[in-house]
Amino acid sequence: MTQVPPFPEISTAVDRVLGVVLAGGKSTRLGRDKVVEVVGGKSLLAATVELVAGVTGEVVVSGRDPVPLGIHAPWLPDAVSGTGPAGGILTALMAFGRPILAVSCDLPFLRRDTLTALLAARLRRPATALMTTYRRTDTGYVESLVAVYEPAGAPVLQRAMDGGMYRLSAAFPAAIRHHLDYDPADPDAAKPFFNINFPRDLDLAREMEQAS
């Protein structure tokens, strides 16, 4: 079992959703470490940790120690490196045995109401749903890095990864997902899912911030 470093104790309440900020990526496409990039006056990682903690009350950073970056929060190293977000999510599910709200650290316009609506949708999920997530109405694409994963999903994800499948939307097919649909043509609905992968994305995010 992966051990959490000695930070403020994480609750063991099995029915309480734990916030997990995914920050273990290598930022290869950006060409530099994206988590330290500043949009809106805060680094991407600091802003995401603050947002998620404000919604769930508890947050863990997945994939790296945030303290050298000035962020005092517990963290969880991936049990197996090189497996992307799926590895971080599986590690958290197995380590805590609780539902987790998994959020990528590269979404500078993610909002509190986006997350609270997702948590409310989770409460309405059918018994078979192991993943609650946003879904685009045009393509059916699911926002797997703004999603709630149930502890019973750990063996499902483990089997998928054992078979070489690391794409979360495939590991959790539609039959075991609960969706909150949004229209990407609606700028207000789509903006929270704008993510930063490439240098142009970062430039555009800063332009959007200045224009807002």
C-alpha cells in the first residue's frame, strides 16, 4: 500500500468524496513544467489545489510533492510510474478506499460551480455507475479528468491497465458511467474545460484572463 507522507490526516470516512489533483505529468507538449505556470495570479497547481479543497474539504496532490512549490498539501506518489492519470487515480482509489473527485491541474478556468454540480450529479447516479463525469453533447467526449470515481471502480481500472488500456473513458465504458451533459457551443459551459497542453494554449489562457 502506498503511504501518504506525514501531512494533516486524511479522513477515512468511506462515503466522503476526497479531492485528488492530478499533477504527475511530464508536460512534454508544453516543453516546461506546466504546474508552475501562472494564470490569474496563481500557479496552475496552487489554484487547482485551492479550488478542489474548497469543494471537498480535503485534497491530495497526485504524482508529486507540492511543498517545494510552496503548496502545503499531502501528496501521493503513483504506485506504478509512467501510467498517466489512470495510474494516479488507481493509486488514490486503492490507497484511500473512498470516492475521489479527480481533477487535472491544467484547467485554469475550472469553477467551483462546475465541481459542485458534478458532486450533486453523483448523488443521482444509478447503482451501476462507477464514474460520474461531464460529457459533450456534440461528440460524446467525456471529461475524464474532471470526474468522480467510486472505490468499486479500482478493480475495473486495474484490469484495464493490466490489459494495456490507460484511456479512462475506455476503462469505464458508458454502461458504468453517469453523465452530466454540456453544450460546447455554449462558451460559459465549455470554458471550465479549457486545458493547457501546448505553448499556444498557455498564451491563449492568459489572453482570455486579461479579457475577462
